[in-house]
Amino acid sequence: MSDLPLYAQAMLRPDFYPEPTSKVELVQTQMSFVFLTDHFAYKTKKAVNLGYLDYSELSERKALSEKELVLNRRLCDYAYLEVLPVTKNEGGYSLGGCGEVVEYTLKMRRLPEDRMLINLLSTGGVSSGMLEKLAEKLAAFHQTARTDAEVQKYGNLEAIKYNTEENFEQTGSKVGLTVSHGEYARISSFTRSFISDNQALFNARVNGGKIRDCHGDLHAAHICFMDNICIYDCIEFNDRFRYGDVASEVAFLAMDLDHYGRADLSRLFVNSYIQKSKDTDLYKLLRFYKCYRAYIRGKVEGFKLDDPYISEAEKAKYIQKSKNYYHLADFYASPKPTLFITTGFCGCGKSTLAQSLAEVSGSVVISSDIVRKGLSNIDCHQHCFEDVDQGIYSPEMTKKTYQAMFDQAGDALKEGYSVILDATFLKEDQRKQAEECASQNNARFVGLEVKLSPELAKKRLEERLDKQSVSDGRWEVYLKQIKSFEPLAVQPNRVIIDSSKPTDKQLSDILEFFKSNQGE
């Protein structure tokens, strides 16, 4: 930590703070240091000029800290407390007190980590009711948020073009590192064409009062579900990033939910917001703004590679994060959604692949295990170890399950979402039905044939029995599936996946397939 500014080194000591604390943790972003004590968080701005923000002058850091306090109290009054000076005298550095002011820090109450949306997503702790309440809070906020001539000008075509072109200009140096040449070309082409083709729609948004002083950085890491939902850490450093169409703000969180493999929650959130706000035109802008927001997230993660305070090991992680957001933006830029199906025996890794693919494609995952048990009013984690072709695994029930999956897939495809059908698809007629579903809903069709050696599949099935899983697959089921499997015909829209490879390598094979089919 010796490379930190001297005041920051002092703020790492527990005795620096007026309240008792057992330890101090440091969290860094490209633009700030955040010091976490047992009950509070102290945020100081780094003395940097990144072009899109300028914190180089102490007076500006003070003014922006005070602005951050005021703006964030709109949606999280509980957490934001005060701005304090960090001073230096003969005795060293102190919080407040006498001496030369060397920095300013924003004091906040710490929010419960286990109630952060980003953590709840990883533990399966997000309910539909929670996102409905979040949508209601956001719709009410947007309804009363500032809108005037100064704010509204950021919704005109010139401002939108400026923002998008700035993204492409600022990421030019990262082409070939975090964003591929093909992705860069496809995303920029889609963006420019959409703006050109939808000028009347953008103008209607301005005239309809949809350009507001928003939060500006609405993603899962900035939302905490307490008694009152707390949405914090809005953008204060550049009004241009905060002023904009409410559709862009909604799309930001929807994109982030897609990124975490929860496009089902993304759909629910968007539909709930539209129901509360009556903003039905938002659907027309959703894909454009999702692409825009995913590209920005890829850009921001890539910017971290230039931060001297971040280690090389951390930078390697940021490269992959940046790539994943660009992959997602590329899928949004696609002219039509995709219906993926998995084909393979139980234990071969279909569900793991489906979840990972969802995170880089924004796809809704529809699991045959969950649909099948839902049709029978059985908890998805309750095991039903019945013989093949018996009970909920009877041919009649299997037919109902696949039809329900196709119905759900059709609904999502109509809304523009890509879909992954996570099932065995052992029969040719099931695969043909899936192709018909894609065709009827103007979607591309891709079959993912997931392969794994019997030895590894048996090992995975045995390990899975000891874990909580929605699947009832076991070795005797695997053996019967082999006997009933109808081989796939050789098709241009089929990707063979070696499930013994690491998941990121499996994803690379799928992404390479898409690149080869989109001119890269």
C-alpha cells in the first residue's frame, strides 16, 4: 500500500476514525478510494483527470463530493451523511480538526452486503416481488425527477450521437484487446443505423417529457434491498451522463440482469416498470439502449487497465469482464434474437453451459427440469427419482413439458429476447419443433450438441446427487437416454461442444461460430 497517497495510507489505520472500528478495508475504483470501517464508508476522490471527469483540483473534489451527497439523497437518504475534510498538521493526518485541508471525504452508513442486489443474484435471493417494488420506486422517481430545457437537450439527436460516437472513439485503442474488430464494426453500425432510422421516436421522447435527471449508473451493485430500497452511487461528476431518457436508465439495469444470466428477471423488471409508468414506447428503445449500456460497461472495465493503482492480476480479470460486456452488446446489436437448444445426455454439462451462455448473450434460460416440475406443482429442487417413461417422465408429460417450453420461448422471442432451451432434445421431432418455434418468431436457430465421455458424465452425476439440483438425472437414466437418442443430422447451425473443456473455452467455441456467421 506504499504507492497510495499519504492521506490514504493514514485512512487505513483504525485509529484515524472517531468511531471505534476493528479494521479498515480499502476498495478502489478508477476514480475513488473507499475506506470501509465496521459501520461506515468514507469515500475520497482520486486526483485524476480521465477526460470524462476531472478531479485534479481539490476545490473541484470538494464541490463534487457535496453534489454527490445531495444527488444520492434522492434515492438513498439513509446512507448519505456528510462531507468532511481530511487535514494535515504536525501530528499527521486527521478527519476534520485543524490544519491544512488535503482532501475531502464523503461519509456514508454502510449498507448490508447480503442485501445488495448483486449478491442476492448469486444466492438466488431475488423474488419477482422485489423487482416489482424496485420498478415502482424507479417509475415514481422518474415521474418527479427534474426535466427542463437544460435537461431535455440531452435527449436530442445531436446529444445522443455525441454520446455514442464518444464511446467508439474512446475504445478505439482497445480494439483487438477487449473488443474484437468484428464486434466493434457491428455494434457501431447498428448504433448509427438505429439513430438514423428512429429520429421521430427520439424526438417524441423529448416532447413527451421522458428526458430526466436520472441516477445515471443503475446496475446491480448500486441497489440494496432493505426495508426501503436504497439506490445509491449515482453519477455526480458529469451531468451529461445523468441527464437522459428514462428508457436508457431502465435498459441499464435490464442489461445488467441479463449479464448475470437472469434475463427472466430483466423481462419482469422492464414489464413492471412499463406497467407502472405507462411508457409503452420504451419497448422500441430497449435493445438500442441495452447495447449502449453494455458497451459503456465494457468501456469502463477496459479503462481500469490504465489505472496505476490496480495490480496486473486484477487487470487480467477486468479484461475478461470487459470482453463479456462487449459480447453482450454484440448480441443486442444482432438484427434478430436467437433460439438456442442444448442436446445431450444428463450429466454432460448442458445447464452449466446454458447459464454461462446466458450471461454473455442476454438470453432467457428455460429449463425442462423446472418446467416439468412446475406443470406437476412440484418444487423444482424436490427430487423425483422415477423410472424413465414413468410419472412426471412419462411420454405424455414429456410432450407437455416441451410444448410449454416452446410456448414460453415464443413469448420471449416476440419481445426480442434470445432464448436457451435447456433440455436433452433426444428426439428429432423435438428438435424440429424447436426450429419451427424459431422460424415462427423470426429468430435464428442454433443447436448446441454437448458431448462428454461416459466416464466423466458418470462422475458428475454421482457428485450432483450430493448437491442441491433441479435435475433428477442419474447413471441409469443416462444409459437409457443413450439407447433412445436419435442422432442429429449434419447442419450448418449446429455447434458441437466438448464439455470436458473449461466453460470459458466452450463459450469461445459458440462465440466463434457467431463471428463466422456474421462476417468476422
